[in-house]
Amino acid sequence: MYGLIGKMRAARGQRDAVMDVLRASTGALPGCLSYIIARDPADADAIWVTEVWTDAESHKASLQLPEVQAAIAKARPFIAGFEFQVETHPVGGFGLADGNAG
């Protein structure tokens, strides 16, 4: 499995708008096992995104999907930046199959 955890910053007062676009565009993405969007309780403009994919290739391919490209274009005016992103290798947990195979 392939994972990403990232923190993005919405333009001041636009966090809900960004999260609405993310929620609307993260339905059935091929290879996506989990896509969690969370508010940062200590920062009114920060958004945390935690993703689990079957593999890195599935994540990369998702960025080319027309619906994902449209969501990026729609959210871009409301995003101030990306603070950081880290790759992980999930091994399982509640809601995920055992990932020992990769």
C-alpha cells in the first residue's frame, strides 16, 4: 500500500470551500482505499488530508482523471499553499486490509 499525509492551507476564510471541493471529488477513485479530509482544530485555515492507495501508480494516475483535474481547477483559487506532504507505507488498521504484501 501507498500512503500520503499532507497539510494544505486554504486562503483565509476559505477552508470550508476547499473541503467541499475535496469531498465532492473523492468518490470512487480507482486504487484509492481511503481519503480522509480533516480540519485542523488549532488553525482555522489548515486542512489535513490522509490518503491510502493500493500503490503509488494508482495515486499518480488519479491526478490525470478529468474529474480530479476539474476539482483542482475549482479549488485552486481558494488554496493558499501546501505546507508539506509525507509518503507512508500503510500496513493495515481499522478499515484497511492487511498490507504486509507490499
